[in-house]
Amino acid sequence: MVVVHNRDSDDAMLAAVLRDELAGLRADFHSFAGSMEMARALIERDFYLGVTGMVTFKRADNIRQILAEIPADRLLVETDTPYLAPVPYRGKPNRPAYVVEVAVKVAELGGETFAEVGRRTSENFRRLFRVESLELR
């Protein structure tokens, strides 16, 4: 299992995915901000796409469009600490607790409740990382 943070290398990453160099690998494409073409190629190969605070940014229509394409069982909500703090914290250092704002926005955009997004993305996390359970204290 790997976490892939692709930045400014969409073409090279997409070429690797299309050549099946990553076949059989379980991967989270963390803080995904690639193209729709890349998103579709990753989804087709059962990779997970992580959505961060960018989804709350006014000019991040591309992320919101891609979000609509991500199957429910392949979506993760993430932080990119200390960067990409979601609105209303934009411009400040990001914190893991702010992932709540990402989930709220994902719920709003998908017509779901916060609880539904939290449950679903937690299940996705556990499946991807092979974690039996999460005990919150």
C-alpha cells in the first residue's frame, strides 16, 4: 500500500498508470488535483482518491467536478497538513482536525449528511489500509 502525492507530474504519473506499472498496488492518490482524465484512469484501476481542503476553495471547480466522478467506495477525505487548509481556515496552517470541513463540503456537494460521509470514508480508509477498527477516544 502506498500513498502517492503527485504534484506537477500528471503526465508522467498518468503514463505510469496507463502502462500498468502500478497494477495490483493499493494506493491513495493523496490530495488529488489531477485532470479528469487522470482521475478516470485511477478510478478504473481501483485506486483511491483523497480530497483535501482544496474542495472548499472558490476556484477549485476542477476538484468538485472530479469529486462527482469518484465512486463512493474510492473516496477519502484528507488534510495536507500544514498546507491547503480548508475555508474558513484558508491562509492559516492546516491541522488534522480541519478534515471535518472537507467532509462537510463533500456531504454538501453530494447531497449526503456529514455522518454518511464520515462513515463511508472511514470504511474506505479501513479497507485501504487494512485496519480492522478505529477506536476514537
